[in-house]
Amino acid sequence: MKTQAVFYHAGCTVCVAAEQNIALALDPARYAVEIVHLGEDKGRIAEAEQAGVLSVPALILDGVPFHINFGADLAALK
């Protein structure tokens, strides 16, 4: 059974690099990775906040948020 992973980002260069180097590097046999561009899908910002995301890019694995690098505060995306 695959574990759900969610990668939240805002499309900035830091976010895109993290997506390419971290989110897409996860083993697809082990993780079902969903990429969420919060700049384009603002309706999911509350979901990201509830998951513990403070800034993007961030990766949620097994319900735990990992803040990869400080690209943008979620407040800036609202």
C-alpha cells in the first residue's frame, strides 16, 4: 500500500527546485505524491495550514510537515 505524500509549493524558483529534487525523487512504488501549487489553487491553503505547513515548499509525509526551504510564508499566498 502506498503512503500519500503532498508537496505544497507556490511556483517560485526555490519551490520548483525542491519539487524536482525532492518530491519527484520519492520512490513511486512507496509514495503516491500529489503536487499542489498553492499560487494557482488558493482554495487549498487552509488544508495546508491544517497539515502544519507554515511556509512553502513543504512536503507532508505520514502526516508530518517537512519545511524544505523558506520560499514563501503561507500568509503571503492568501
